[in-house]
Amino acid sequence: MPKIIRRYNSTIHGNYRFAYLKYGLLTGLLMSLYVLVRHWIGCPSATPSDIGKDVVMIAAMLFFSYLYRRSLGDGMVTFKELALLGLGIGLVSALVFGLFVWLYCGIIYPEMTAFYAENFRNDETTAEGFASAQNPMMWAIFFGFVHTVVTSIIVAFFSALIFRTEKGERI
């Protein structure tokens, strides 16, 4: 009877755990800086999660995956290692960006939440919707964390496909 699931054995060539902490922190800071720069030049985003922030995250994740591959002595890296690196970068950057969104919506630009809360009031929605639109923590969870994690999962797998240099051995 043929095997339905193939098993692969792959070697981890570098310290991807340290790399995703460092690169994830940098990616989260770059996304936060993008939102701050937009705010400082006078065109704040309608939401903290716009296409520009996604472009910054995608470019940073691809660049850091490439940089990680280049940092390895032999230049050999597997799909699994790069996928784990990308997922780690995405999770750490989502945590950093989520904390920034909480700060941004609560202290730096609370008018954003007031604008959306007013729209909820006019749309005949429930009192819970109105209250959650004013809560900066809800913005941090949805826009800062959930949206960033979902996008980073997709980018992690594409960057692993692009930058891998070896395939795992069949067992």
C-alpha cells in the first residue's frame, strides 16, 4: 500500500528563533513608524491598517528573509526554516504593531475612534458596537494584531518559497 503522507527530514542551518525576534521587532517598528509619519505630515490614515502598512510589512518580511539566508555560512536554507522564520516575524511584528495601535488610538489620535463611534451611532447599531468602536483595545486587537497576523502568514509562505535553497530529504 503506498504512503499517503510523505515525511521529510530537514536540517535547520541557522538560529531562526533569534532572527525572528530581532526582525519581527524591526518590522513592527517600521509599520508603526509608517503610521506615525503619515500622521505627522498631516494625512492620518482612516484606519491604522491600510495598504501602505501592508506594503511596508511585505517588503520588510521579504528583505529580512533574504538577509537571513545571506547570513548563513553555507547559504543553504530549507522551506521549513524560512516558513518558521516568517511566521515568527509576523507574530512578533503583529504584537508590536498591536501595542502601537492601542497607543495610537488611545493617546496620539483618539479622534479616529470618535469618528467611527459617531458612524456607529448614526447607523442604528447596538450599544455594544458603539462602545467597542470607542475602545482602543478593540482597534489594537483587530487592526493591529489579527489583520497583521493573517497577512503575515501569507507573506511567510511566499517568502519561504522564493528564498529557499534546498529541499528536504525524503525519509
